[in-house]
Amino acid sequence: MFKQAVFSDEVSQDLGRVIAVCKRFNLQGIEVRSVWGHKAPQDIPPADVERMRAMLAEADLDVCSIAAPFFKCNIDSPEEIARHHEILRKCGELAHAFGIRLVRGFTFWRKGAYNKQRILDLFQPVVKILEESDILLGIENEASTFIGTGSRLADFLEDLDSNNVGAIWDPCNVLYDADDPERPYPDGYEAIKPRIVHVHVKDSKPNAKGEQECCPIGEGDIDYDGQFAALFEDEYDGWISLETHWRPVALSKEQVDKPGGADYSSNAEQASVICLGNMQRIIERARQQR
């Protein structure tokens, strides 16, 4: 069976509070993004990494992934791309400190037409870094970047053809991709299924203006009954990680696109407690129907 985690900053900047919520819901781990006011994982200093290691070990919790912002940057800026190569290396070192290889990445801010070959070319030096540093890069489908759907991500990964790159499947992100419409489940999932190394969980539905807005798990447009049933049926044994994104007071678009830090974690614990309860009830329904 798959293991369950939550993004650290979708609960609190205080790792102690994150651990308390994990224990309350019998989660097996956390996904590291921002903590103790450090806005991104590459900014966490070594002393705080050691504090995290000690606290998580005492709580018997694992780290499942490093939620890096890798390649959430301007495709036309060689300077930004070079900085993000360093972000990847630093996040790889952080992953190794927690005994894992998985680091999240993206496919550049979406601007202009999708040019798959150009992105493939820009990933060639990335693959070399991954191989030299023993990193597994999970590319997340994300509508604010060039690849927002399962089908497009599957096609890209097939052409990239690297054992060091897989897919982080986020069905909810598909709902935000107006340029490349796809049903997240079953269509997107079936397309990307063989490449999945990690799964993110959140939910969304149209607001009064008809725009997608995150909501509690199970109250939106994602068929999580079907999605979790499929994960059971396909014997997925990796991690699912709650990336709540919903708050009692809505987050701004910038906070959603560039999450992290104290403001982002405001009201997060209340929202994630609700979503974890909903998520686990749906998982149990799916489990019982096997």
C-alpha cells in the first residue's frame, strides 16, 4: 500500500506542529518545502537540517521528497537557469541528508508556445547533474509551467528517456490548464501511470467567477474515489503527499505559484487537518471496495 505524507508548510513553519499533525493522522512522513521561516528547501542551513533529522528520527517519520522550485524560472534567462542548476545540486544534497534521492522539478514558467525540443535540450545538462549526483528528479505537471497535464508529461518523459527522471502526478493541477484540457482521472492518470514516482493530493472547483480555486479534499472536481481505487488496483507502493493549497482565507495566485514562508503557512494547520480527515476517509472507502 502507498504511504502518506504532508507538505511541511501546509501545516506550519514549526516542525514540532508538523510532527504533531503527522502523529495525529498516523502519517509516515513529510515533504520538505519551507520550515522555520526558510522560504525554500535550498535555503535551510546545515544546523537546521540536523535539527530536522533529529526531530523526525525521534518521531519515527521519514522525508519522502524535497519540494524544490527547480526550473520554476524564465526559460529565456541563462542566468536563472544556471542558478537553478545550483538549486538542484543543493536540494540533492538535502535529499541525501534525509536518506532519499527524490527532488521535485518543473518545466519553466509558461510563456509563449510550448516547444518540447527546446525544453528537452535544456534538460540535457540537468540529466548529467542527476547522474553525477545520484538524484531522482520528479517532474510535476503544473499549469503555470509548460507541462501541465499527464499526457504532455508522459510524452516529454518518453522523449527525455532518463532513468533519473520520473513524474510527480498532481491530478488537481490539470484543472488549471486551460490550454491543454484533460480529465485528470482517468485520462491523465492512465497516460502518466508508468512514469509516476510520487503523487500530490489537493482539490479544486470553480468559484463564483468560474475560476478554479482550491477547496477541501473531496469537495472539488477531482474523482479521488476513482484515483485512490486505481492506486490500490495498480499496487502503487510509493508516497502520496497532501499539498493542501486551500485555506479558510484564499491564498493569492502568487502564493499558490510560489509557495513557502510564514505568510503561506498562516491558517494552514486548520485546513490540512480538515483535508487529511477527508483524504483518509476516501482512501478507506477505496480500500474497502477492493
